[in-house]
Amino acid sequence: MKAVLSKSVGGPETLVLEEVADPVAKAGQVLLAVKACGVNYPDVLIIEDKYQFKPARPFSPGGEVSGVVEAVGEGVTGLKVGDRVIASTGNGGMAEKIALDAARCIPMPASMPFDEAAAFIMTYGTSHYGLKQRATIKPGESLLVLGAAGGVGLAAVELGKAMGARVIAAASSQEKVDLAISRGADSGVVYPTGPFDKDGKKALANLFKEACGPNGVDVIYDAVGGDYAEASLRSMAWEGRFLVIGFPAGIPAIPLNLTLLKSCQVVGVFWGAFVAREPKLHQENVAELMQLYVDGKIRPHVSETFSLADSGKAITHLASRKAMGKVVVTMD
């Protein structure tokens, strides 16, 4: 089979496409014929050894896939050859086949195409866990989403709306804001790109305050980081919740006096650890997400697809912060 491999630390240009031996499903595992692989920000970090987990090289990036079960290992029940599934893989997804624990597989709805399936579980899983378990968002509350046109951002917009929130979409261009509004956001704000000096940071904070209104915003979903974190936090309502999602603009430094003055919470959202620590809650969340998909309330926006040979270009495109929705690598 063909696989895209990270054999040395570096950017997407260091990835190579090679012929490797087919994996074999061990006890408790299934072998998937991969049809599509979602591209996510951890793929940018993991090949540069900047992610929380550092797999042994050579490895394939790609943390979520959709595919068809080709073989089942000893002891596997509930899955059979020919089943269409989504799988959270951590890495290894940018390959024509992958062997992984059967427990990582989720049956696909019959109406779900492979590209949308590969763009589903990490973004919606992260955003659902963040809004439901970490922010405990309630109907009627307000939600500000930073990076609202990205994969997790658009998922947060759709889920926030489905949960009854008033959603404010924030992004770096009017085109991105318009996309978020088309997916359910009630209003939007275009923020400038940094870096920012002192006056620029103040102007950015005022921009968020104006967008959120005089009473502030109940929940902030920060998938951007950098200077945008503190600036948005200044628009927080009393006893609001600030969700820490990711840092494509850099890891922020937030003055804690702001949290005291607003009596607000800064809450980390580590979906992968939640899945491992709370498997029953994760299964309940997945069931809710699948029902929302079947009901037409959420649907991944796949903006670009790349071939397996162009996986490096797919990661580069995502890293450029120009992508809207999800970028997907397809095997066909």
C-alpha cells in the first residue's frame, strides 16, 4: 500500500510518499481501507514534534479517517467486513490502509459520504465537548466563536445554534464571516491580522466589545489564541466561560486580574483526553452528534480535497490559515 510518511522532523515539505507493507489487524483490531482522511491543526504540529504526542518515526500524519472494514482481528464483535466507519486514529490516517483498535471506530450514517465522515469527529467532537461539558452552555446564552470559519469554529457555530445560543462569528475576512453566518451564526465581526502594538490590542478589544454588546458574552470559544485571547476576554460577561481550544496565532498570556474582575472561568478543552478518560460520556456525545447530522442540523463544510500524494500541500494549506471549513485528503 501507499502511505505518506514523516521520516524526519520538519514541515510538510519533508513528507514522502512510499510503498509500505499492508498492516495486519491484531486481536481487538480492524483493518480499514481508508477512503478519506481529515486534515487538522495537530497534523501541522505533529510532524514538527510540537504536539502533545510524538509518535516514533516513520509515521503517517492524519488523526481521523473514514473507510471500509477490510478485515477483523480476533475477538472483535460489532463490526464486520464491509462496514463503513469513522475512526479517530491519532496519527496514521494518510495511508491507503490502517489497522486500529475496533473501539476507535464509529459506524457511519447511511447518508454520510466519506469526505464528510472524515471531516466530522474531531471538529464536532471537540466543539460539542467544549460547549456541553466544559462551558455547560444554556439556551439563550451568547457565544463568541474566534476562528469561526475553520473546522472546529464552524462546528462550534452550528452546535451553538443547535443548543439554543446566540452566536457571534469572528474571523479574519468578510468571506469567512459570511460562511459562518450561512451555517447559523446570528451576527459576525471581521478582526484584523496581527501582530498588534499596544494601540492595536486596545482597538481589537473594542472591536469585540462592540460585537458582543454592552452586557458582554457568556461563552468565548477561542480556536485562535495569540493576542486575540486577551482582547476577546475583555468582552466577557459576568461569570462567563472562556474555552481554550487551540493556538494557531500563538500561546497567549492572559492577565489573571481580568478573570477576577469578571468572575469568569478559563477552561481547557482537551477532547482526546476526554475520550480516553470518559468513554461512556464520549459515546453519548457521539450518539447526539450523529442524530444532529441525520436531522440536518450539522454538516461538515469540506472546502478543499487533495490526493494522497498531495497530503503535504493539504497540511500547508491548513497551516496558512486560509482554509475555510475542513480540508480532506481522499484516496480515490
